[in-house]
Amino acid sequence: MNAVKESDTPQDQHNTAKDTNQSKNKGAGSKNVAAGSKNAPTTNEADDPDNSKNPSKTLAWLKKHVTVTLVVELLVLLVGIKVACIYSAQLNQMIESNKITLQTLKVSQGAYVTIGRKDGVVADFIIPKDAKQNAEIVIYFQNSGHLPAEFAWGTVGPILLTSKTKNYTGISSVHPYQGLSYRTRDKKNGSIGQGGGSNIIAGDSILVSTLGTISQKDLASLAVDQKGFIILGMFGYCDELGTYSVRLFGLRYRNNAAQNSLTFDLANDSAGPILPLPQSTDTTEYLPPCKTLNEK
């Protein structure tokens, strides 16, 4: 029994020493691993050349691609865009200014035709001394503009009786409306023609035209038989700037006017219709009544 105990004791010591050595070796291994982990080189994201957020890589790329020439070209492009914007704004201002100038020219220098003289008389009876001759009804057109106007006018429709004792006025219209006709261009030879009749009213002048006639006998009874009537008419004109204007008017007779010169007044004065151009044909092109500035 003692022998067994003696043999067991050294074996336990040997095993203990062996376990102690293994523990030391494991501890040393753990220390080595820890030391290895501590001493192992770490990778910095900022220093990684493959990292897109790497400042050094971005700086290198900029140095490589952003040259002085590129910077200058970009500056020149920006300056060019800025100058183009300035010129565009100036051009728009010039166009608007030209429109205003043209409108001002039309108002201040263009033709402007109205009915009536400067003293307000719009129409009148012209009575000859010979009782056998017919009296005339004349109408006044005034061009208050500074440029001449190509002018056409006439009466339209029957006389409208506003208050009557008879259905007859005795007035014969001698100037029915024809107006300014459209111009035509021959497509073969380029010649331009225009039909119809017209007058020229100079700037700052008056045109006197005969509207109709009436016998002196009918004229004498007009104030008794007719208390009022309206003569409808229309006129159109072109000015030197190529502007075409059309007006409608109603000339009213009053038998109770305070003065003979005020026997007529305007019952209506409004803008008239401007008809569209006819469809051109294979041989003829239709043009507006007025010549434009480019055609003169």
C-alpha cells in the first residue's frame, strides 16, 4: 500500500508540473496573440488609395485633370454666358423701345382721319343762288396727322327716318361706298394692281366731298316734313406707314338745330370691319390695300 502511494505521489507532481507548463505556454500564447493583434498594422480609411473619400486621392485627381487651361476656359465660358444674357436683355429692351417709337410715330406723325372740321361742323347744305339748281349735302373729313392719307368713303344702306310726316326726303345719294380694294400681284410678271377710286388727304388738311343732292323745293319743306333722319356711311384710309383703318359713321339731320351749320351731327362713329384677304390663286396673289414701308 505504501509502495503504491509512493509511486502515485511523484506522478501527481509530474502531472502538476506539466499542467503548469501548459498553462504558462497557453498564457504566453495568449499574450503573443494579443501582442500580435496589438502590433498588427491597421488600415486607415483616409489613407486608403481605393477609398473615394480619400482627400489625397481627390487632390491628386484634381491636380491631374483640373489644369490652368481648363480653369481659364470655364471662366471664359461663364463670362460669355453672362455677356450673352446682358446682350439678350438689351436686345429685348431695344425691340420694346422700337415698338414704342413706332407707336409714337404713328400717333404723332401718321395720318389720322376723322369726320368734321376743326370748328365742329361735320356736314352742311350748300345752296346755290339759282333756285332751279339742286342743293348739295357736303361732308367734311379732316386729316389731323402730319402724313398724307389715301382715303375712300361712301354711304351704305338707305336713309333711316327717325321722325317723319312723309316717307320721302328728296335726298339722292351720289357717293355709295366702294372703299379701298385689295391689291393684286401677278405671279408671272410681279406687277401689282389695285381697283376702285380713292382720294389723297394731305396732312393737316380738310377734304370736302358731296354726299348727296336735294332740290331747293324739297329742302325748303324738309324742316317741316322731316324732324330727323340718319345717313349711314363708312370710310377707310391708308397712311404712309402702311396702317389701314376703317370707320363706320351715322350722320344725323336735326331740323331744330340752333344754327344752320349745326344741322348735322354724328349719331355714331365707331371702328369698322377689316375683311380678310381673299384666297390667292395660281396666277394671282392678294395683298392688303396699304403699301408697307418695305414696298416704298
